[in-house]
Amino acid sequence: MRLGYAVPQYGAFADPGFIRQASTALEAMGYDSLWAGDRILLPLAPSDPYPGGDGTIPAAFGTFFDPLTALTLAAVGTREIRLGTSALNALWQPPVLLARTLTSVDLLSQGRLDVGIGLGWLRDEYAATGVPWRGRGARLEETLDVLETVWTSEVVEHKGALWTVPPSRIDLKPCQRPRPPILLAGCTPPALDRVGRRADGWLGVAMPVPYLTALWDMALRAASGAGRDPSALRMVVRVNPQITDSPAPADQVPHAGTVRQVADYLLTLAEAGAHEAFVDLQTTTSSRQQFLDVAQELVTLLRAG
């Protein structure tokens, strides 16, 4: 199983110099990938609870680098480590503009981009961007249509319910052909069906492994039903643990635990068939040094098994 780490991009870690420093260090440690998330505001009276912990949105989300800008900075100081979004909210901008930005990052990184897309969970962000909350699934389907057309067609043309692209030349194409891998987030039946029909993989979140594999099976069945090869799909799992000094109760893992407990959970993910997992410690480590120290300890434990 490949191992990734969240690039520092929000809260106390949102510093351009540290993005470059940490990215270089993480590649040297042997990490396979760096991942960036997507938040645009910290509402004072949120429309929706945070989908984790006690529902309180982390205060660190009030300072949040754009994910693709953060990954571009990470690309500058690295050579081979892959760069992914988990998850980019693709609905907050027209897909033809999104395609240009994603293509640019893929070219600047020499073909290292994984495009992870989600729908988000906070209605306040949709209100702020002027995008309707209702109809998100259909909007995502058409977004994927436009991205595919822009990336794979010599003459780009699209006529849909939301966007029209007249017959045009858009010659800036990704380094990866025919396009960068697309991973889709979500744990609902419609989201998993879309993974199976449209994506190269699924962006899952840490949960007890039996629940995770049950959701993964739904995506695989959807792929089979769509006439696609299920074995070609990738499962990538985001893990956001609270690192503790002493062992956490078993029912709190993987949401809390020692570095050893987190490593053990990652090993169970590998045994369950996950292709990749990455850890985000930006809300649970107290300093930049701890951010890097935990990364080193974690990769050392996993190499040792």
C-alpha cells in the first residue's frame, strides 16, 4: 500500500516556506504522495456540523491555502512524489476553467497530479460561491463530462444543461494521457455508484475496516454494472487521527491513538485491500517539528511492519 501525508496548508501550518520545506522532507522520508484539501471559510454560525468529532469545525480552517496553489509549491521542491487533492470541490468554478488549472498543475509537476473531487458538506460554502446546494450530483456529472472533453478532444465542444462550450481548440493538454487520474469522494450510495461508473478510484475516510470494505464493494459492483473492470479502481483512504501519548481505547482508533496505533490501523487498511492511505495531522499536532517528527516515526514503523 502506498503511503501519503497531507501537505501543510491550513491553520498554523499555512506558510509557503513550510510547504516547500515539509514537501521536500516528506519525499526524502519515502512518502509516496502529498495531499491537499479544500475549504474557503470558517462560518461563525455554521449551517452544518463538521462530520467528525463533536461536530465543531476546526478553527484552523479559517486560514486555508488554495489546494492547487499549495500543490504547485510542493511540486517545486520535489521530483517524484505524487500530488493529490482530497478533496477538491469542483463545483465552485466553471469546469472549463478548472480544467485549465488542473492541466497547468499536471504540466508544472511533470505528470504527478491525482484529481480527487468531492461535493463537500457545508452549505455556507455553496452560498458564498453562488452555487446551488440542490442538484450537486447532476452538476458534478456534467463537470466530469466537460473535463473529459477538454482533456481528450482535439476540438472541444459541449452542450449541457449548465454549460455550453462552442467548438473550440483548447490545446493545453495534461502531461498524463489521456488525463490525470480522477478519484471521487463520498460514502452515500449515489456517490459510490458514481465512483464505479465514472472514476479511477474512491477517496474514502477512516472508519472501522468492515464498514470501509462494505462501501468499497458497492463501488466495485457499480463498476461491474457499468461494464468496467473493477480491478482497475483504486481505494485511497484519508486518516485524520488525534495523536496521543498513551494508547487510546480500541473504539477510538483510528480517530485517536498513539503513532503505533495509527500505524497498525494503516496496516489493517493494507490487508483489507486499500491501495493508498494518507494521514492529515494539521489539526492534531502542536508544532511544525512535531508534524515532521510524527511523519518520520510513522513511516519508520510501517517499513518495519
